[in-house]
Amino acid sequence: MPTTEASASGGPYTVSPVAGSLSGYRISGVYVAGVSSGGYMAGQLQVAYSSRIRGTAVFGAGPYYCAQNNAAQAVYGCAANTYPDYLGTLESDASLWSAYGWIDPIGDLSGKPVWVYHGSQDTVIAASVSKDGATFWSHFGAHVTSVTGAGAGHAWVTPYGTSSCGTTGSPYLNNCGTDPEHDLLTALLGSVSTANTGPLTGTLTQFDQDAYADGGSAAALDMSGSGFAYVPRSCSAGSTCRLLVALHGCEQGYDSVGTAFVDRANLDQYADTNNLIVLYPQATTGPSNPYGCWDWWGYLGATNYPIQGGAQIESIMNMVGALGG
């Protein structure tokens, strides 16, 4: 199994991706995590499928359905706080959609762990929006851990980040001298073993997302041709494992920065020592989505994007199902 170490830039050991398809494993629980648009998508997955997803962690994102199918609201109410984010309406919508059966029963959120991180130097998502995201989860009884990242910009913060802590810019992987992955995984899983800082022992599969895309075409859904899944050796050998869906942010997908997020998010290192499979779905650019974001404001033109039946949500859940989750 080929391994490399980008020691000159403080990088982690990595494994080269091997082409393949997703196989089923013994999965005991599914969790989601994401940054920015990936954080909003993580929230959509958690609310839509709360009976299947056991917890959520987000960097730099606000409440569920914040954009309300409106790009201007996304920019001015869910990133900046020029507009209100209408938190009460969002909570009411979630309750109503639960009653309609469009999402899993909203009561399933009660007791679920949710970890919310906001960088103190985040110039993209206002602190008040992030706070309302935490309030949304608390309203439905989730067990919320809110973290303010001292000096952090708008990014996924990782010991293997290539940007300084306060940066807001590509590839949105910032090093603040901290290890938030330990904290978020502890919040989600209850406890974690020390990360593997040596050569990784698992396999990174690069798979065709068309095989799992709702409708059969990933490109039609602004999703990349390739997705990735890291499977530790213990999981391949038959151990019961948990599954984490890790969702990159805008300008952070494979078609923009290669495997930078996959390699440097500091998740594979914990996966190796904690019987944890990590699924990395990939979004890409499109006519109404020039930055390769996940659809959290309705850019694909369908109003069902945040509920069961939403094209990207169903595509990701197809991948989750293929892995046994």
C-alpha cells in the first residue's frame, strides 16, 4: 500500500487512491461533518434522515433551511447577517415537514450530539448565524457543543492545514495549533483513541459517483465524477465500524484542490485507530454554482433540496447505504 509524507509542509502520511466501488461493511452508526456549504449539507442530511444519522459536526455554518430556497437570503441572511435568518420560521418549517413526513420525525434529534465550531476571525459566516445554528439544534433537544476557534478564519481547522489560522481562502484548511477533530469526534462518538500519526494502514477508494447519483449522472447534480472512501484495515477485516460522512466546502472539492481535503482533514488518522470509515462525497461547479458548493440554497432548481428526495441528499445516502450504513 503506497504511503507518502509531505513532511516539508508539515503534512500527514497519506495513501494513494485506488479505483474501485463501495462495498458493504458492518456499520453500527452513521455521522456527518462538514464545513461551510458542507456544514449546511451536513445539517440537511441530519434533519432529513435523523433516524439514520446519529450526530453532526460543522465548521462555519448556520441553521437548517437557512437560505429558504433563495440565493439572496443565503448570502445576506445565512452568511452575513444583513438580513435576519428567521430562526423561528426555520424551526416551524422543520416541525411542519416532519408532520408531513418529508423528513424523519423531528423528535429523533433529541439527544443527538451536535458540535458547532465558529472561527473568531471568520469573515464569511457571521457569529450570530452560527449561534442561531446551535440554537436550532438545541430547540429540538440535541446535545450541542459550541466552540469558538480563537483566531480562526472560515475553514476546516486541522493540524495538517496549509494556511495560517486566520486565513479565509483556498484551500480552506487552516492550522491553528489545535486538534478540533479530536474534539468533534469525541462529541460525536463519546471517546476516541489517539490518532495514528504514522503510515496509514487503510485503503482509500476512488469511486464513480455516477453509480450513486440520483438519476445516474453526478455532473447533472453538480457532483464530481469521483468520490472517495477511506476504510481502515480493521473494518475491511470484519470489525464493526462507524461511518462518518465528511463534506468539503466551496472551492474545496476534488475538481478544485485535488485530494487536499481528503488528505489533510485529520480524519483518516483517527479513522485508523477508532474503527471509523470516512466517506468523502464530492461536489463540483455548475452554471448556478461557480464555486463548487453543496446545494443548500436550491441552485439545482428544485425546492426539495433540504428534505428526503433532494437530489444531492439522496445521492449521498445512496453511498451511505452502499457502505452498509
